[in-house]
Amino acid sequence: MKAAVLKQYGGPENIVIEEVVVDDLQPTQVCVQVQCSTIASGDRRIRSLDVPFGYRFLVRAMFGLIKPRKGVLGTELSGKVIAKGDDVHCFNIGDKVIVNTGVALGAHAQFVTVDKSALIVHQPDVLSDEKAAALCFGGITALDYLERRACLQPNESLLVIGGNGVVGSAAIQIARVLGARVVTSVRRPEQFARDLKRLGADEVLLSSTALQRQYDVILDCTGAYRTRELTRCLKPNGRLALIVSNNLFAGLCLPLIPLGQGKRIITGVASERVDYMERLVGLALQGRFSPAISATFPFEHISGAHVFADKGGELGSVVVSMSVPSIRENQREILRGSK
């Protein structure tokens, strides 16, 4: 199969499309023909090692000290089941599915083999492949941070810093589902105001204006502000959720620091759960959640998609649309690999 392989850490030019071997199909696994994937922030950070201070060694330890051990990036995808093991009964050949591969990566390829117990759910026909592929990263992060960890309540006020990003645009929609009042700050309000209000923001402001007020919850998706500056904008019992920590020390220690007035800081990695994915699919079917997409690139131009994603400043996800052979050819390749 064809896959986009990261040969060494660095720029997008280090990503090369080449032939790789398809994983053998195990009895509890399904093989998915990938339709669309995304360039998530995690893909960019792993590729470039552009991470906050203290995290670079952890990234190398997980993904390869000298060069990438897992050369195929990609954490979320939409696709179709083209083969399954004998012990798989919850999915059938031809089913459209949404998969979140997480730290296992591998979504930037024509095929992905995953276990039936992995983060995989059925994709409704009414949900486009592009929207389905962009469902997981932003949606899961927003849902976990706002509902489970920050315990955002109806009629509470929320400030989303960086509302045009993947997580920020998802958080605006999740917050509306939870009944909160939503203010978001972006660098260019005049460019994004209409779209972000359509997603559910009550106000779209410059950060300098937004940080003149106080909120029950602040969700910082940028890591561009000092913690002290943000905690001053919290109401009593307020919660500051940091999607991006400025450094490893901050990520580990800030939640332990007493702030007074019942305020607290939330950091860490979001919990990736199947029930979150199912809930996001349900919200999408109800018209209450729709992942924002800034651009779609063909698989052959995936390095260009990375260049576009590196520039930032757009609204939502960068999607990669896969170019794949026919299902019949796919099935022959998978069946050969499973022998």
C-alpha cells in the first residue's frame, strides 16, 4: 500500500509517499480503507519536534530517539471496512467507520488495521468523509476538558482563547450544547466573527478586550499567555483549562498550586474514549456539532498540507483526501498479507 512516511524529524519535505507492507490481519481486527484523514497538531509536533520546553525528549522517547520509529503519522480517519478477522462481529465488510488511532498513528496511509475494541465507530451515511475524519481530535478534547474536567455548567461563562483552531472551534460548539455563554478571542475577529458566531459563539473579540472580563471557565488553546494573566480573569471557583502548557514543569505542577477563591488549573492529555466518539456522532446527526474544515488536500500533496497547517491562523482542520485503488484490489492485498 501507499503511505506518507516521515523519514526524519524536521520540515514537511521529509514526508515521502512510498510503498509499505500492510499489517497482517489478526482474528480480532478489521482493515479499513482510508477515505480521509487530517493533519492534527500532534502530527505537526511529532514531525517537527516543535514542542514546549521539556517535552522534546518525551516525544523522542515515544516516537524514536534519532529518527521516527513510527514513520506514518495521522491520528484520525474516516474509511470503509474491507476485511475483518473471524472474531469480529460488530463490523461488516463495507461498513463506513470513523477511527481514532491515537498515539498508534498510521492514518496517513491507504489502509489501517485496528482491533475491534479500538476507538472505532460506525459512520452515518449523512456525515461526509471529510467531516467524519475531522470529528475526533477537536471534539474529544473539547468534550473531555469542558464537560468532565472543567465541569462546565449551564449559564456559566466560558472564554475560548483561539476559537478558530481545531479544538477551539469544537469547544465553542460543545459549550453551546452544555448551555454555556461563550466568548472567544482570536487574532483577527473581523475575519472569523461570522463563522464562529455560526458555530455558537456569543461574542468574538480580540484577546486584549476579552481579558478585561472575568469568566467561570477559560479554555486556552494557544499557550500564548502567562498563567497569572489568565487566572486573574477567573471568577471565584473558576477553572483555567490549558490545552497547551508553556513547558513540561507547568504541565505537571500548575494543577497542584493553590490559587485561592476555589480557583483551579487543569492540564494534561484528554481521555480518548469510544463513548465520546459515539456522542459526537450523535451531536453531528442532530446538527449540533460540525467540525470546521479550513482546506482539503489530495493524498499526493500531503507535504503541502503540512506546509499549510504549519502556517496556522485558519479555521478548523486540514483534511487529506486519500487516493486509493479499487476495493477489489484492496481486498486481494489484505488477504495476501493475512496469510
